[in-house]
Amino acid sequence: MSLLRIENGSFAYRSGPQTLKDINIELEPGEILAVLGPNGAGKTTLLRCMMDMLHWQSGRSLLDGEDIRSIPASKLWRRMAYVPQARSAAVSYTAFQTVLLGRSSRIGAFSAPSEADMKAAEQVMERLGISHLADKPCYAISGGELQMVLIARAMAAEPEILVLDEPESNLDFKNQLIVLDTMTALAAEGVACIFNTHYPAHALQRAGKSLMLSKDGRSVFGDTTSVVTEDNIRRAFGVDALIGEVETPHNVMKNVVAVGITEEKVPDAPCEKDKDILASVTVIMRSNERASLINSAFRDYNHLLIGRMGLPHRKSEKYIISVMLEGPAADIEALSHRLSLIPDISVKTTYEQEG
Amino acid sequence: MSLRRDGRLGAAWIIILIVLPFIAAVIALGIGRMSISPGEVFDVLRAAIAGKHADSELIEKTVMQLRLPRIILAVLVGAGLSVSGCAFQSLFANPLATPDTLGVASGAAFGAALGILIGFDLIGIQLMGLAMGGFAVALTWLAGSGKDRGGLSYIVLSGIMIGSLFSALISFVKFAADAESQLPAITYWLMGGLDKANYRTLSLGAPVIIAGVVLFMLIRWRMNLLPLSDDEAKASGVNVRLLRGVTVVAATAITASCVSMCGQVGWVGLLIPHMCRMLFGNNHLSIVPASVSFGAVFMIIVDTMARSISAAEIPVSILTAMIGAPFFIVLMRRSGGWRI
């Protein structure tokens, strides 16, 4: 049973065309799901329906198999937390008081925060590296800092699912990276994250799964490698884009470059990558902290594995894992992508030459 | 006395906030046409608590029958209007919101004016004020709710409309009133004054104000959720509709009770909460008790001036504005402003 599911969710505003049609998603603990789509395709509406702030007209959201509408609010919001867009957030309190508000569902109507609540808020701020902001009013800090405070407020509820509405919008390069790294780190600790974004590249670099919405109500959901493709971007955004790779000494990162606005209509035919190929993956870890994430990725794609070698390098206390794979190109790409999302490791995949 | 991180008041502030209204009350009990020293005031109070009569019957009567009910009323009205102003500012996340934002004060004033026109006694006027205040808010709620989107801003807008509707009705009552006797009475009543205070009117209005203030004191940490946007508030896991509903009902009941007892007293609900926000920030853990205490003290001072500056009593809302506005500007310039 998945942690969070949407079953056939549909929604339309009273005056307007169907915004969301038959949305189906599934999310497991520790996964990151990116929601992509052009302006007006209903990204924020999707999040609001999912959290029951708007009501699905048909379909439902399930948390551990239980309909979200039947879960009492105080229970639901201990398991799920919401990070609104920074520009729609209330900013009258100090950062510490704002974070403390994240504990609301655990504090009685006639009580004030206990020592334990205060400690929890302090710990969250320390974990996200924003302790120095504690006594500053939220209207006096930068946009990037406010976004981190809002994430801290959400994390103060100790949720299993974090829902972020365009967390990296309106931020500069460095702050985008800080916010995305925070999300990646939280996911590595087991928190499931859903975020809306305008950047397909951020989906490719951070999210294992993606949902791409089009303005006509259609949507694609699945592994990011199969969703964020040049074809789908053309269909949903009407933009000709190229997906390329940037190689660092440790990693290969995907990137998206928009080349132009699509002129002709795009055929609907999906292209399939089902040809079996050979590949090998090499992982180098500084410590075995991420071993369980790597192992669970290999377990999920067990059918591809034809050989495996793990090697602790005793002198430097580092680990090298090398894996040989055989299977459909799409599956191998998905596994390779999933590994590339794990923080703090070096990973590269070598594919067999075609033809 | 620096601010505490958790938003609670420090021990020094707690003592000040508790003691200050008592000091103000004892001093005010002695001030008036007949000057009474604090020592004599204490003697009268001690005798009254013990159930005995004081040495001087005149002094006892002045303190217990004339000044004390009036000071109790000042405390209730000051504390009540300040705390409802504070609640409305947070609820609407708008620094200009006042207890009258939903039209309640205009409604209550209309009810009272109508009561004077019909020729009711004080209790009748008070009851009319309460009823029409509640009616005005009900109208506002009917006009502003039931929309899918917009929510609070619709309610504020319809509150302004209902408020001006009742202002027009007040003008109509004045127009219809007898120019010799009723018109001055209505006009004077609308300017506000605590001179109608006696234990009978208090017994009708005080319980509502006390209940409202106590409620706000109890839920004051949770009131921090009021300025949040709808989605943020919902995501807190707290029943925000209930919280907002309780806030509106309590603040409305307090305001209607105040207006029905002493007319339209402006400024307190705007001035005192802002003063507290400048001093303590926006955390309701501190600004709710501070508003209660400072509101009471401010009203005692203003009312004492109203009844003792000149031989004829000065309407209290004239003084609240004349003292309030300059004081507010000085505070604002010193503290460098604030935000909700």
C-alpha cells in the first residue's frame, strides 16, 4: 500500500474548462514527486485538492489507504505538512514563533507551547541551518530565508509527507540550491516530498517521480525519466526543448534547455524504449550512510541485475559498488536516475553502444 | 526588559500589567469635584470589603456609589474594546481593523438612538443597543459569506457597507427626533460617556465583557493562527473556522455591550493594540494581556479627565482622540512602525 495515492482525481473551477482530469499518483516514503506544467494547468489546484483544501469533484486522495476526507484534521496535519508560496505567507511573527506555529496541531486550544514544543522548533531550525534567524521578524529576512523558515515550520509538525508549492520560485541561484538540497536531504531521511515547480531541470535533478499536467487536462505520471521527456515537454508546454547531460567528476546531471516555441502540432504516439541493452553502474560512497537507499534501489530493479560487486576500501573507509545490468533501456535509465538522486554519493552509468 | 523568544511576558511586565490598573483605579477614585486622598479611599474600600460602613458617609457614597461603578465600567470598556480591536486586526490581518469593522458599533449605536427616540429607560436603551449590534453583525455575515472564494475580504467589505447603512439610519433617527429634548440626548449619547454607570447597567453588560475577555485570554496562543492565510491556517491542523467564528462572536458581543453602556468610544480599539504591538511584537501570548491592562488604564485616565477637567463633563470620545492621536504618532515614530 502506498503512503499517498490519488485515485482518478478530477476538478474544474465553476467558470472554466476541466482543470484536472483523472489524476493518478502514488508516493512512497522517501520519494520526491515533482509536479510540472505550464501556467494555469492546475499545479497549485492539484496540491490543494490533494490536501482537501479544495474538494475533488470525483476521485479521492488516500493516505495509507484511508480517504483523506475521513481523517480528522488534527491527525492528518501531524502526518502531512504544507509549505505555501512565500509570497502568500503571513510574516508578522519572528522566525522562531513562525516555526513554533508548526506545532499547533499538538498544542491544545487553551495552552501555550510546552518546553518540548520549543525544543522541537529549535532543533528543526538548527537542522535546517537557520538558528541565527530565530529572533528576526519574518518581514525583515530575505526570500530564501523566509522559504527556509516556512519549511522549518512544516517540519516542526514532524510530518511523513511534505507538500511544497513552488519552493524555489523567486529565489536566486544559491538559495534555489539550498532549498532543493534541503528537500533532497529530508527525502533521504524518509520524508516523502511533493513539490510544484516551473523548472523541468529541477524535476530531473531531484525527483524520482513526476507528474506533468497539460492545459487540456491531460497528465502523465511515472518515473521522472519517462515523464520529463522532450516529447512530453513539447506536448505540455508547447516548447521545443533539449534534454542534455552535464558531467561532473562525481555525477551525471540532466538538464533541460528550451530552444524554441513549438510550431507544429505534436503527434500523440509515445515512443517506447523497450530494446534490451547492457549497462554498468559504479557507485562510490564516502560512508555507508546512504547504503540502505542504494540497496533498496537495486532491490526494486532486481530483474535487471546480472552481476554485482561491493567493495569496502578499508584504508579510506569508503565503499565502491559496481553492478552489471541487462534489460529494457527505459528501466536501466530509471534505475540510473534514481541512484543519481541520492545525495552525497558519486554515481555514473555506462551504456552499451547501439547498432 | 527585552522580549522573550517564546513570546511570553517577563515577570517584571506581568507585575506591571497587574498592578498598574489598580494604582490607576485608586488614584482615580480620589480625583473629582471632591478630592479624596488614597488613604481615605483605602479605608472606604477596606470597610466595604469587611461589610462595614466607613467613617464618613459622604466619602463612602462618593467612592462606592458614584466613582467605583464608573471606574469598573472604564476598566471593562477599555479592556474589552482593546482586546476586540486586537482580535479583529489579527483576524483580518489588517492594521486598520477596529471593533467596528463588522458594523457592530454602528448597529448598537443605532439601537440605542432608537431606544432614546422611543423613550425607553437606560436598561431599555442598553438592550436595544445589544440587540441591534447583534443584528448588524448577522446582516454583515449574511451579506458577506456563502462565497466560494474571497472569504474574509468579502466580509470586511460588507461590514463597511452595513456600518454605513446603520450610520444613515442613525441620521434618520436624529432627523425624526424632537429637536428640543431628544436630539441633544441622542447626540450627546453618541459622543460617548461613562456617566450612565451604575450597578444595574453594569450587571447587564459586565458579564458579557468579562466572559469575552477571559475567553481571549484563554485562547491567546491559538490566536496567533488568526492572521495566517486560509491554506496555511487549514494546514495547521486546527479547526480554523471555529477559531475565527469564536473570535468574531466574542469580539462582537464585547463591542456591542460596551457601546450599549457608554456610546461610541472611538480610538481605544485601534490605539491600545497597536501600542502593545510596538512594545511586544505580534505574539498574542503577550499582546492580549497587555491590551487588557493598558486598555483599562487608558480608559480610567481618559474618563477621569472627562469628568474632572471642567465643570461640565466632556464626552469621552473627544478626549480619546485628542490624547490618542498625538501619543500614537510619537510612539509610531519612536518604534519605527510595525506590521501585522
